[in-house]
Amino acid sequence: MGPDGADTERPNDEPARKPRDRRVRPFADWRVVQERANLLRELRHFFDSSRFVEIETPLLSHNTVVDRHLDPLAVTLYPNPTSPHEGPTLWLQTSPEFAMKRALCHYSRSIYQITRGFRAGESGRLHNPEFTILEWYQTPATYDDGMELVERLVDSLLDRPPTQRIRYADAFDEHLGIDPHRATIAQLKACAAATGYEAPDFDADQNGWLDWLLSECIQPHLGCGPPVILCDYPASQAALAKISPGPPPVAERFELYVDGIELANGYHELDDPVQLLDRAAAENKLRAIDGKFTLPETSWLADAMADGLPPSAGVALGVDRLLMVRLGLNSIDDVLTFPISRA
Amino acid sequence: MTTFKTNDFRKGLKVQIDGEPYLMVAMNFVKPGKGNAFYKCRLKNLIRNTVIDRTYKGGDSLEGADVEEIDCQYLYRQADAFVFMDAATFEQYELTADQVDENWKYLKDGISCSMVLFNEQPITLTPPNHVELKVEYCEPGAKGDTATNVTKLAKVETGAEFVVPSFINIGDVIKIDSRTGDYVERVRS
């Protein structure tokens, strides 16, 4: 009854509603949501039954990986809500690498984690600034053990022929006829111009051209038949992998490609804290040249490594991309409930 | 002028390359997990309508293009120049015969067109999709002939000739699709 005692009449037809913003709804189909749940279960089963222990580390940390091309998001941990921009800066992790390795130094056990990573400015068909990352550290383990575990994982998750290992140099030789470890910038640039692809007209350093050639001319072919582990990266792209002396010296680093998509990146882990600090300083210098803010060079990881990192192999895998590949979907948005545009 | 860094690159952005305006019609972000980010762009030249592909690396930038679309009215032709007036500001703009290209065929007095300005200079002109034009001369139509498969040429008020059905007569107003130059219908006889 209405306030005046009369029946408040409701019209039979629905009141005219504002058309709903399509961003309100999730992007992924329900089938994909179920498939993600299945995949997460299978991943946990694989590692649990391989005698790994699932571990949790903070998303928000005082330290972060120092990489020229990885931009972590800064968060102000303000003590006082009246000045939310004042307080210590913490970093949303681009991967759980630093904290997991500190745990590894202390516990010396094989550990894995399925968590979120954050990378500013990464948005596209294969990128979302927030993504699900599976990261594991196997110990004791050699370079070879690291790749072998990836092969076993791929075998258990994807219905594909056995994974092939291809050396970085061999891939460049096969697709471009160039030696990536010895070619000069001028030779790499000429190689790019001769590819027939829309070659970029920018100036880049050695690694810039190698990255372009790999992404444009090689990667699209990798893993289109059997999955491919690309290994023995240039020493200048070692990130936090050990370097084997050579010649030529190569990084004990590998990546997994399926259907031309990069799914995982692994290292035979660098265990020398001095080198860790040197590499962080070098990356920061490059960040400064690029006009980017620099990141903290010293870290609790360096301190922990001074007490000893056990011989180990570590791998990070993009779970969203793995799901894309499993379901044959074309874009990372297809496997996310709320991609960044709807987040 | 605005400068767009690679992080700003997205579909729909208007940028300048070698002094010409381009519309970013597609943008693809490519980046190895560890390594340089690349931005693969498909760009349409707004003057010539050609499409190019360019790749930029993270940190590169492009100048924004001051591109504006206005509604304007055709005023008159003066030798090699076609004179238009901005319907909102009454500012006058001249386009050369080259710039107007085939569109001269639809430029009857007072017709409203859309014009794209780059750095406040006109670069392209688009007449309405359908333009009504009065027939000034054609061979007389056969009486009672309403078939549309028998055609002839008709000269309209702008001086252009179009292929029309044989029943069209002098003084008729016909509708022409300006995108194709095809006859659509007779509006009035």
C-alpha cells in the first residue's frame, strides 16, 4: 500500500532500463572458467605428486626483479589515510622470483606457487597487466633437469608430440642464417631489413635486434608442430641464469614455445650474489638510459644468496596462455573473467 | 602538439609520420617475457588512403596529428579552386581540383559535405552518400518504357554525366550514390 492508502500501481511492462555497459559482464565463457579450474587442479596434482610443496610468498614486497624491460607497479604503503601518497614504496611483483629464491635458500626444498604477477604497460593479444603465473624451483637440479621437468609437464598437460630442444643459435641459423652470438648490430639490422617482414626503422642495440628477429621471424614457427624448448640464450640475455663459459658463452636459460606462443621461461639459477648485484646495476643503468625510473639494486635475495642458494632450476609459466593454447583460443582476454578493460 | 609514447598507442589514434596525418587502424603489442617490447601498428594515410605497417619499440613516440572533421557547404568554383564554408564558423576553405578529385561531380550549389582538416588545412572532402541531381540533358525516353536495363547517359546540373535508365527525362531529379557513381532512383519528374 502506498503512503496515501491507495495501491501503488506498478506498470506491467518493465521500466525503461539504461542499456547495460557490456564491460559489466565477464569476458570468458563459463566453459573456459571450468577449464581453468580443471587446469589449476591438474597443475597442482602434477607438482604435488612430483614431491614439490606449494608455497605462498607476498605479492607486495620491498624488493623486485631489476630488469630493463619489466616495469613493476609501485604501491605506497601509507600509514596515514589522510596522506595516502606518503609512505614506503613497495612493489607488486612481476613474478614471485625473489621471495621464492629466499625461501629456497632457507628451506632447500623443491617448491611451487600459483599466484598473480603484475607488469605495467603490458596489454595486448598475449598480455594482461595482471596475470596468473606458475613458478617453481626444483632442487637439487641441473640445467638439464630443469628442461626435463618442463618436458614432463607439457607431456602431461598437452596432447602433442614429444617436446624438441632447439638451441637459440640453431634457431637463428635455421630461420635466418645468422650467428646470434657473433653478429654485429649492423649485420643484425641488415638481416632484419632482408627478411621481407615489415622491418622496423628504429635504432636498437644488439639485444633489441635479436628480440625483434626472434619475435617476428622465428617465434611464430616455434612449437607449431611439437612443442619447443629454446635453450642456450645469449649471455647478454642471461637475466638471472648461470652463464656457461663457452665459447661462445651462453646463458643456461630456456623458454617453452607452443603454437608460436611463449609459455614459460626457465633458468639454471644464478647462485652468485655478487653477480646478482652486478646484473641489477647493469639493468638499472639501461633503465636510466631508457628514461625509466630505477629499481632497488640491493635486495634481501642477495643477502640470502650470500648464505648459499642450493643448485636449482627455476621456471615461470604463464597459466593464462597455457589455458589459451589448451583450448585453442586466440586472445588472452578469452581466458580471463575480467581482462584489464573490465577489471 | 601532443606527443604519443608507445604506451599511448591504440586503435583510433591520429598521428603524424613524415609530415602526413595517419589514423592508427590496428595496434599489436609484442613482447618476449624478458626483452624489448614492440608495437606493431597498421596506419592509414588520411590524405591518400594508403595503408602502411610500422613497428615501434617501447619508448618510441609519434607526434599527434591535428586532424578535425567539419561539416561544410560548397559555395562556388573559382578557376582551379573549389570554395567551401565551415557551416559552424563560416570560415572559408579552398580545395584544388586534385584534392576534390571525382567528387566535383556531386558539387551542386550549397551542398553539405564533410571535410577533414589537417593543421587547419583541408585534406579530404566527402559528399553525402546520396546526392540528388537535376538532369539538364539526355536523349528523350521512349514512351511507356519503364525498364531499368536499358540505359543511357544523362548530364546533370554539375556538368557530370551518369548512366541512367532510359525513362529519365530532362528536368527529372535523380539520386546518385556518390561512393560508386551509380544511379539509385528517380526522385521527381
